[in-house]
Amino acid sequence: MAVARSGCVDPRGRATRGFSLIEVLVALAILAVLTAAVVMQGAAYASLLRRLQDKTHALWVAQNTIDELGVEDAAPAPREERLVRHLAGVEWVVTRSVTHASVARLYRVEVTVGRADEPGTLIRLVGFEAQR
């Protein structure tokens, strides 16, 4: 009498082909674990990608905020101001602080940027602007 790979024999003594229920359940369990791992990695990647994109946009907002001082007609005056900017469909909260630098005719500009809908700061950028 021939016996199948799985060692199953039907009631008439013939060898059966195919997988047993246990083999199918083990294969499904392995597949479920692998699928869950892939989904978790995809979610982590999407979260990391969003954070990187936010930091890049925040850096652009910070650089633009410092550059705005360079195109103003008047010399930058020491001050601190809170601004709102829009970029890439997001509202950004910007704090710009202008102070005298230790070098004559030079101003220190510190800019912090964060999303309006989330607490915290994403980027802190420091630059210097010359007095005209």
C-alpha cells in the first residue's frame, strides 16, 4: 500500500494527497506573523517619512524667516516676535528673536519652527544679519 508524504491513508487503504489540517494551520500562522511584521514596518516607515518631511519643511520656513530680514529696507531692530507661516498645506508657528551680536553692526537671529497642530519645536536655526 502506498502512503502519501503526509502519511495519511483513507479508509479504503488508498494513499491520499494534499496537506493535513495541522500543516495548513501552521502555514497560516506563519503567514499571519509575517504579514503583521510587514504592516508594522510599513507604518513605522510612513511615520519616519512624515517626520523627515516635516523637519525639511520647517527648515525651509526657518531659512525664509531669516532671509526676510535681509530684504527689509530698515536695519533689524532687537525684538522677539511670533509669526504664522503656511507651507505645503501646513500652518507653522515661528518664533523669531533678533538680538545684538558680540560683533559691532551684526545681529543674531534665532528662529524656532513647529507645527501649529502639534506641540514642540521641530527646528531651531541661528543666523546672523549685518546692519545696513
